[in-house]
Amino acid sequence: STSNQSVYRATTTAPVNIAVIKYWGKRDTTLNLPTNSSLSVTLSQRSLRTLTTASCSAAYPPADTLNLNGSPQDIQSSKRTIACISNLRALRKALEDADSSLPKLSAHPLRIVSENNFPTAAGLASSAAGFAALVRAVADLYELPQSPKELSRIARQGSGSACRSLMGGYVAWRTGELADGSDSLAEEVAPASHWPEMRALVLVVSAEKKDVPSTEGMQTTVATSALFAERAQNVVPERMSAIETAIKYRNFHDFAEITMRDSNTFHATCLDSWPPIFYMNDVSRAAVRLVHDINRVVGRTVCAYTFDAGPNAVIYYEDKDSEIVAGTVKAILGPNTEGWDGVFYERLANVT
Ligand code: 2P0
């Protein structure tokens, strides 16, 4: 019949998020359970986002397929992709079991096509946007009733940081306590509209590949760094509550200081790993010095840097200070000046 040949389809986009309290270290590598809570800012999708279409049909050849930026991927070799898909399929199956009038989409092969509008390997949190978009696209295709918070449990298994890209504004990922990971979820701390002045400047270092992939780097740090345990147990919990207070009162000074200090502590644990891991380079350090110089010259904290598992800088500031911050940064570190390739100005996103 024609209905057997129907193609069901859903398309969605997901944003990048940039952590201000960093996730680094897993207590469970299969479930992607973190050793410490983290907090991030979800960026608008104006210049950085993943676009994903999920479709399914009884007429498709009998295996799930995934295409990333035009290249077919081997799903079978990605346990994380399989985990996300099988979790979503089980939720759809439960809906179909409860309502026999629903089409049996859970039995159809899935076809997932995903595309970033930014370089995948540039260290711009592409796995976060990628898995968040995959989970949302399939959840939409299956018409699942689960909330973003519930879906974050699934996205987390794709990539830890992906759980924070299902919500907008300021998002906390709580470690949770349970061994099955059911309470290791992301939740929105405040929407983007709570602090409309907040801006982010993403500075991309030219064509440098990641030194050590995140998953591998984390494992080295967990296994070898004493500083890592100190950070997870004694430093991050206080910073989490302090930055949530700073966000609540829109206290940029405190938000900025905690953000810069946590980026520095994270990179210190990388340096303390054995063998040491270097993500920042000379170009990154020039951005650090410039931010401190701007704050000193202005006489108050108007900008904050943070660096992930790569040399790119993200600089947070408030719109009222955009002339001094974005103007100076762009003049000194902007595209076409040595070592820097691109600059994206971003607002925060209200997702959901
Ligand atoms: C973060 N990063 O909080 C931290 C800061 C990089 C530095 O999350 O192994 O790609 O897939 O769970 O999420 C990068 O790690 O690692 C990351 P997996 P993920 O954003």
C-alpha cells in the first residue's frame, strides 16, 4: 500500500554552547557521567549551528544511516550514536505499544542527515550542537512528549556537552548521584532574556587541529592529575553556586572573574596531566593578556575569556561595553591579524 512507502521527516537546528564552568572528566565513560557539574551559555544560531533532518520509511534499505557534512558515517562504529538512537526508538516503541493507531515508525530504518554551518574540526563545540540536533530531530520525528530536560539524558550519551545544547540561555548540567545516570541532566538556570546585554565574541585560531580529542584528554587527566580531583571536589561546587548567583543578579564582574578563573583551572589540570596536554597556544595567551589589559585600562571588568579543548577564544562582554571590548579585540586580534582566522559575534539563544 502507499502508506508502507510513506517517508516521515523532521528537521531541526541546535546551537553551540560554551561552558563557563567546564566539564572535564567522567566517572562513567559508557554513560558519559561527569565528575563535576558544569554551566554553559547557549549561543544564538546566527553563525554557529547544526542543521539536522531525520527521516524514516519502511521503503528505506534496512539499516540506519547517518550523513555528516556530506560524508556517510559508519553508525555501527559509534556506540554513542547507537545509544542515542536506541533510547529514542525505545521511547517511540512505548508510544506505539500504548496506542495501536500510531504508525510503527520504531520499526523503520532511520536516515539522519546533518550539516554544520561552521568548520567541524575547528574546536567549536561541534559535537555538542551535533548530538543535540540529532536527538531533537529524531524526537520530533517520533513525536515524543519528553521535555528538553528529559531529552538531555539521551543527548548526554552522545557527547557530554550536548546535553546543554537543548536549552537556551544559561544551562547547568548537574552531575547527579545515581549510577544509571538518570539524574545527570541539564536544566535552564536562566533564559537568555534574563540578561539581554550579554554578548559573546568567538575568535577562531587559524586552521589548527585539536591537540588531543576531549574524550581521550579527559581520561588522561582523570588518571594522572592530582589537581583534577581537587578541582572537581573542592573548587567547582563553590564556583557553580557563585556563578549562578552572579547570573541571577546580572553581576558581570563576578560572572567574568569566575569564568576566567575556571578556564584557567581547567587548563591547569590539562598541564598537570601526564603526559601534559596543551590546548592553548601563544595566540590564545595573547587574547588572555589583551582581556586583562582592557579590564585594567577601563578600570572595571568589562570582558572575560574562556577556552575549551582548543586554542580558540570566546570573550564575554555586555553590549554597553561593545565599543571598547569588541572594537579593541577586533582591532588587535581580529581576522587577518596574525594567528586569527575568524570572528563571530553572538547573542545568546532562547531555545525551546
Ligand atoms: C565543556 N569541553 O564543558 C568542556 C570544556 C571541552 C572543555 O565538553 O567525551 O565533547 O563527548 O563527553 O562533551 C568537550 O567534551 O566530550 C567539553 P565527550 P565533549 O564544554
